[in-house]
Amino acid sequence: MDHELLTMINEIIEGKGGKQYGLSAVNQRAHALQAAWLAEKAGGSAALITASLLHDIGHMVHDLGEDPASEGIDDKHEELGEAWLARWFGSDVTEPVRLHVAAKRYLCATEPDYFAKLSSDSVRSLALQGGPMSESEMTEYRANPHAEAATALRRFDEGAKVKGLETPPVGYFFPYVNACLKQASG
């Protein structure tokens, strides 16, 4: 078990996770824990649970302030998160994180009622992120071997905004996180 990394993840989620999650009624910590818990309850793999826990880590490791979208800035948190996580995790964790914004765009283009399920801050960021996908973007998205996991992660993301929902603590998910760590090359 990589105690140093787990300690760092815990400190990020517990420390910086106290920031509000956009305009929703929950903070980043609650959002991360709810997403991971939803993934676990759905029978997701260790990689999907880990990706769900860490999908918004990019929001917590940048220095653009609490709500850059309100200033018309796409923080590209999915790319920041993927780059940050790639030091320790393989593509089964990092690709769903990188693709979870694309999954929102995909679902908005393919499911007529999906847009109506988005929170107001998610609608605002969708415009900054390119809006619903075009036909060619949908074809490219579907071809990615991690698209299914990213789409599942996106659904957990949307469901993880329940004020006051009790979830397990960050450490509860560490066995899943640990199971996904890259093996050190020796």
C-alpha cells in the first residue's frame, strides 16, 4: 500500500474538498464520496470506484479559484486530473476521469432528457466545454475503449449532489484505490 499517496489523496479531499462544488448544495468532498459510493453500490470495478472518487481532483489541484466557470473559464479539470493521476494509475482509472466531461457532452447529444437533469452549474460549464457533441465527436467517443466506464462515471457524477447524504469516509475507498496503483517497475 502506498501510504504516502493515500495520505496525499486524503489531505486533498478532506482539505481542499471543503470548497463548494459549483452551485450545488454539496462540497467537493461530499461529491467525491457520493460518486464513489454510487459506483460501489452499482457493482463497479475497483478502477471505476477509484475514478469516481477522484474524477474531480483536477478542481482541487488547480489554482483558478473556487468557481472559474462563473468567470467564463473552463478549468479543464478533467485534463488536469488525468495528468495528476497518471503518475500513479493506469488508463482504466485515468481515461474515465479524462473523458467524464466528454461523457456529459455525449449524453446531452444522445439522450433527449439528459440535459434537463444537469444542475445549473453543469449547464453553464457545458457551454464552455463545447456543448453537445457533433456526430463525428460521438463516433470518436464511442470508439474509445474507456467510453463505457466514462459514461457510467458521468451518471454517478450527476447523482452525487445530494445534500446531507451519509457516505463512508475517504479511507473506506482506499482498498479500491490501492488495488489500482501502478506497480513500481523494478
